[in-house]
Amino acid sequence: MAESVVLPPEKLEQAMREYRIYSVLQGTNHIKGVPAIVVCRNDTEAVAEARKLLNGLDLEVWYGAQKVVRIESLDAR
């Protein structure tokens, strides 16, 4: 049987990142409402979480001051 690996709290914090997901009004770059906050290991996981939140508006995923991606909603077209 494989042993469980328990990371100390300081290592666990380094392993996870807090991302913000913003709904953006089409054609304006204006944000609608407050961002959803997700905690993920990397950009790929954050984008996957954002896709679950598609709501008819474009979404932007941000990590700190860095925009990771803008996901265009097909419903917004």
C-alpha cells in the first residue's frame, strides 16, 4: 500500500494558487459583479474551473496582476 504524503502547511500554500474569475461585458472590457475566487494548482486547472462558470458573458481568469486567459462565451455572440 502506498504511503500518504502530508505536506507541511507552508509547502501546501506554495502548491496552491488563488485565481480570480471575472465576468466581462462583451465588447466593453467592463467587469460585471465581483470575481469568483478559485484555488487551483496551476493555470490549466483554473481555466477548467472558469469554463464551469460560463454564464453568457466572456470570462477572464487572473492570477494576481497577471491575466491568464479570456474565455469568450458563445452565448455572448
